[in-house]
Amino acid sequence: MRPPPDDFDPPAGVAVTLSPGLRRVLAPNPSPMTYRGTNTYLIGQSDLAVIDPGPLNDAHLEAILAAVEPGQRISHIIVTHSHLDHSPLARPLSERTGAPVHGFGGPKAGRSAVMAGLADAGLGGGGEGIDHDFRPDIEIADSETLQGPDWTLEVIHTPGHLGNHVALGWGDICFTADHVMGWASSLVSPPDGDLTDFMASCAKLRARNWSVFHPGHGAPVEDPAGRLDWLIAHRQGREAAILTALESGSATARQIAEQVYTDTPPALLPAAERNVFAHLVDLLGRERVTPTGPLTSEAAFHRQ
């Protein structure tokens, strides 16, 4: 099951009703990493929860505020993770509305010991960019619930794309942010992304019966179980290809990427290399591979 093509292309800045008590406002930040832009969600009929205010953009701030109807107010601002396309607008929105910002923690929260070690050794992040200034007013924890008069959201810690990443359960609907999307597989780039955590979070979501996923980018995912199965199989396929590449001897992440990603444009090879390294770190943790020296992104690995 490949990601299905879709015609998802709503106008930015317009509040679209998805179901009773749920609206989406698309931020005007399309890119190869964000697809059409960041999806900001508004939940509730009176006291509103805003999920992922989005990037620092004045037009999007005004669009969110314009979506607040007479008799409504924004009571909760919830950030699923601190990437620059999801969290920076939280503080200006809080200042305009008085609503506190909820999040799992700062940019390093939820990071595994292995990834913390890589970061301390100097490995920089890659991909969408970290909002280093993000600090929630109220820290939320796995299995905690947030409530309004007519809604309840369950916090589901889903590290992998980022250590402080959470999904939010609303009955049998889940807001999956960047962990599960329909238009692309999630970026996992060490030391901010952790493939071991990512796979565990996939299994955590797969254990539940969801009717629909509302992602951070792109259209609703109408077959949550099928999409999760595809993501898991996709990663398992990459792992198999990496292990096959190591059958002929030790190799670095870059060498493996050049062998495995044969159809990838040269400009995208650094991202492919980082993805391979994420798999190698995961395989190391499961004692399937070993680096020839210290664990770094330039290390050569061989199969055990």
C-alpha cells in the first residue's frame, strides 16, 4: 500500500469544518517538507482547543483568531512537537488570547539516551528545523487528558519524529501530527528523530481502533490501520535493504545510501544518508550491526 494520491489543496487561512466541533485552518507554508502547509485544528463549540498553531506567520495568526465565532474563546493551545512549522505561533496566539500553551516539554524532552549522546558528541539535526525557544506553559504527559466543556483529548506520547512528539486521541479520532501522514512517510533524522522510538510509537497507535487520523500535513487518513501497516512495512523494507548492502562488507551510511537510494536525486542524498543512519542506530540497539569505531554519523558499520 503506497501513499495514495489525493487532491488535497484547500485554500490557506480558511476554517473548514471537518465534523461537528472540528475545524481545520491550513497555514500558508507549503514546501517539500510540509506538503500544502501545516494543518491547525480547532476543537470545541465554546471553549476551543487549538492544536498546532503553526509557523510564525501573521496572516495565519489572524486566520485562527478570525475562526473564533461569537460566544467562543480559545482556552487551550496544544503543540504536538517543537518543529518550526508547528510551534512558533503558539506564543503570539497565547499573548492574544490568554490561553496557556500545552506541550510535552522543551525541544530536548523525550529524547532517548542514545540520541542525547549523539547530540552531545556534536551531531546536528536535519530536516524541518527545531524551535529551540519553545517552552510550554503547562507540560503534558502520556495518558493525561485535557478537557473542555464538550471535548476531551487524550495525550499519547509518540516519540520518533521528535522526542517531544505527541498524538491526541479524541474518541476514536486521532490527531497524529507528523507521526502518521497520508502523503509521505515521517521524517526520522537523528539526533532529533529516533527510529527505535518511531517503530514503538507505530505499534502503540496500531494497538488501538481508530476511525480516522487527522495529520499535521495533508488530507485525513481514512484507513488508519492500513496506513500504519504500510509505514511499518516500509521501514522494515529499508532495514532489509540496508542489511543486504552490508553483506559485501562494512560501509558508512553515505555509502549505503548511494547503493540503496539509486533513484534519489543527488541533492536529496544527505536526507537519505540521515535516514540510513537512523536505521543503523536502531539496528545497533538490536545487536544486528556494529560500528567499526565510535558511534558517529560517519562511522562504518558491519553486520554481526
